[in-house]
Amino acid sequence: MSDTHTTAPTRFVEIDGLKYAYRRWGKEGTTPVLFIPHYRAGMDHWDPIITDSFARDREVILFDGRGIAGSEGEPRETIEEMADDIAAFIRTIGVDKVDALGFSIGGMQVQELALRHSELVRKLLLLGTGPRGLILGSDPKVPKVAANPVPEAADFLYLFFGRSEEAKKAGLDFWERRHQRTVDVDPPSSTEVAQKQWPAVIAYRDSADKDKPFDYLGAIKQSTLIVNGIDDIMIDTASSLDMAKHIPDSQLILYPDAGHGAHFQYPERFVKHATQFLDEQ
């Protein structure tokens, strides 16, 4: 494998007159894992331990959605539009199917991708996310911290990680890894991304059927791995359980002393669980 998380070049593909940024590396000829990131995030917000570990046995694709980080255009205002953009991207780069991995708002997008463009998705990995009708965390500090113009390490520790000293150390280790790429880095997302994405999450939450909010998940036929921390203060961990109860072929893993970014707190453990899941026939 010649390229890695820190060296894979940023590429661009044009869709409807707009350039979308992406990176692609790993083992060719395999079903790619397509990574869709969290609120306001771009390609540099992933953990190199996870992406490079996946890339040893399969292809990895990172993607900036419309108007996010290195991609052109106005940010989308609904989760469904974001999912349609992902589908257009997959088709434009000539990929038949992906294993779609989404974190937080990215997890909402890949759920809709599986529902609206099922033929493009082999398996789903849903991390720190929720369905329509999701339960947002009740901590009043979360919206303010999440909206900080330039997120700092302390913000990520508070929002994504557990409260023990071991969890905080894991968070700082992740923060260091996240900044290992120093050449050809993604530009930061504009403030407009936050202004469009947060209302999109609220609208997605409120779009659920009031009587049977999760029945629609029965239409997701892909095998699905759901991962979260035992205490997610951003999207309540109960929402992960709701997905696991209603997606027919799903399994749920909750990591201890962990929150929204449990996969960043336990990257090696997550890679083992995810690899086993992806390799299962």
C-alpha cells in the first residue's frame, strides 16, 4: 500500500458543475468503505489508525459533501439531499457498491443512502448516530461547545469521550493522530456548514412518524453494525438501541466509559469489531 491517511492525495470529481473533494487509497478490487463524517467535519477529522487499518484489506474512500471543507457549492439543508449527493458521487467515480460508514450526522446520511439508493450499499456501519426521531442529549452545554468556530482539543474531549482519566488520555492521543497530516490538508468548513447542518438534524429528528417512529427502519435490508459509547451526550445512546431494535439485520456494540466518539477512544477494538463484521458473508 503506497498511500496512507497522511499521504493520499486529494482528488476532485465534478458533479452538476461543482467540484467535490475526496481521497481514495487501499486495496483495489474490493468493496470500498466510504466514510461520511460528523457535524461540520471534513476528511481530516478521521482517525488514521482506523482508516489505514481498513485500507490494508479493502479500499477506503473519504468524502467532503457539498459545501463542506474542500468541496464546492452551498451546503445542503436536508439529510435526504446529502444522501442523494453521496449517491451521485458513488456513481460518478464508477463504484458499484460501498460499505457505508457514517458518524453522527454522517450516520443519518448513510441510513438515507441505504433507503433511497439501496443498490449502492452492501453493508452499513452507524457510529454515534440516531434514526429519524432520534433523542438529542440533554446537556445544555453541548450546542454551545459544538458550535465553537475553531474546535479545540478540550471541545472534542467534552463532546466525544468518556470522563475518566484514561478516556481523556485516549482523547488527547486521538487529537494528536488527527493532526498528523500536514500537507494537502482539507480547508476548514465555513460557518455556513454549521448553520445548515444543525437545522437539518433537527428536521430529521422531527420527521419521524409520531405513532410508529422507527417502523421505517425495517426497510433497511443491509447488514448493519451500530457502535456507540455507553454515555453519548450528543445523540443519546438510547437512539442506538432504537436502531438496533428496528433494523432487521443489525447488531449493537456499546463501549465502556465512552461517548459519542467511542470508535476514536477505542480505535483498535473498533477495527477488530468492524473487520469481523465486514468480512462476514
